Amino acid sequence: MKRKLLCAALALAMIFALAACGGPAGPAQTSEPTQEPLSFTRENFPRLDGSTSTAPLAAAIAAVLLGESEEEVADLIDFSRTTQSYRELMAGNADLVIAAEPAASVFDEMAEAGFEYELEPFATDALVFMVNENNPVDSLTLEELRGIYSGEITNWSEVGGEDMEIVPFQRNSESGSQVLMEKLVIDGSELMEPPEGYMLGAMGALIDAVKSYDNSANALGYTVYYYANDMRMAEGLKLLKIDGVEPDAETIRSGEYPFLNPYYLAMSAAEPEDSMTRVLFDWILGPDGQKLVDMQGYVSVMEVE
């Protein structure tokens, strides 16, 4: 599947080359000399940073625009995770961030430093909740989730399941999914302090923990939709409906699913109009970039055919 997506994505590179970064498909019919179209090289390619969940997209973008395989561009994709990536942008260690929303404190840090930036959504993601596929519970309400993660609800029988303890895993405080959890679900309520070993730094570790915790169906966890669905990291798990709404591309794009948040592009506001960083920023937001976003399994903000 990945190989098919890459082949299709490489076709977009030809479109991009012909379109000259959104310009006309070819030189104007005039006797005056024309400028060479802008093209990306390893020397001028923007330094990227971002979320773990957007690293596959960044690899696909680099492969398309540089005409290399995703394996060949791997050295260009060394993401420092959501919140830290914005700090790297502010520090001048990255040119373009492709990421989820960071912890609110980062916006305060940028304001205090006088760092001006441009921020635009390019895709929509969702916070999804997962349990072992053997757990009979298929849906939770917002209030039930808040009750579980505040420590008020501790047994699956309280939410229509079997008489067994709920083991609610969390992510670390600066991960993108934890930011979404606190913003979209907790929303000012009291989040319980996780027991030792129940807060995990890596998304894959949390998914594995929910899948295999004590060989039972007790555990509950959360991730972003891209990870759960398109990277197929949730095999052996099932995604829960929230207030009866199943998370999928249709309910996410329509806004029917409740826990939504954009993925963002961020760059310094001081980027020159003709910089390759700004060219890439605009391309990802344009039709060809949005097609690639969609083909890579993200829910693009622009509906594409």
C-alpha cells in the first residue's frame, strides 16, 4: 500500500515541476527572456521538524519534491515531536514545522521572545480512544471519558462493560495527543495523576500497552486518528465511538466526530516572499500538496478528488 501511495505521489512531482510551484504550466509566449522555474534541491530544501505523526507525510513530501525515495530522504526527517518542534523553529533550528498543536505554554514562550510566526492548518486530525478488541464496550460519552480520566469511574461495569478495573493510560505532557486530550476532553476539569508506569512517552508504546496489558481487555488509551487508522497500529484494538459517532475520514471532515484539531504548518513571519520555505508552505496548502496529504492518509482541509 505504501509503495502504491509513493508511486502516485511521485506523479505529483511531475505536476509540481510543470506547474513551477503554482505558477503557469509553461513559459509565456513572449520574446522576452523567462526565469528558470524554482525547483527543490537538497541544498535549498527547508529544514523540517514536527510531530511524530507527521513524519511520514514529511518524508513523502521530500521524496516527491526531490525525486528520491522515502528511504533516501530519511536523513532529512529527524522530528523532535510536537511541542519541541515549535521551539526549534523559534530557535532558528528549523525552517518549517509540520505538526499538531503544541502545549499552550509554547505560544507564551514565542510571544515573550518576540518571535512572530505564520500558522495555517493543512489537515484535520482527531483524538481517538481505543480498547482491546475483546472489550465489549463500543462507545463512551464525553462525560464518561472525563469521569474515567478524573478517577471517578474506575470499573468497566460503570459504562456498560464487564466487572473489571479500567486501566487508563496517558501520554507525556508535551506530546501532541496529550495536548489534545487536555484541550478537547478534560477542558479545565481535573485530570488524574497517572499511576507509575501508566504515562508513556512514545505513541507506539502506549498502543502496545493497551493492546497487551496483562493479557486482558482492561486498558484504555488514546492516539491520533492517523496513527490508529492509516499506520494500522491499532490492529488487535478497536476504536471507540464517542457519543455514538465512529471516527473515520467522513465524520472528521464533516465535523460530526467531536474531538477534532488541525495539523498546522508554521514558519517564521520573516521568511522572504521568494524563499523556498514559503514556496513549500504554499505548495502544501495548494491543490497538489493537499492531494498528497490526502493520499498519505491524513484528512486534508481541502476536499480533493
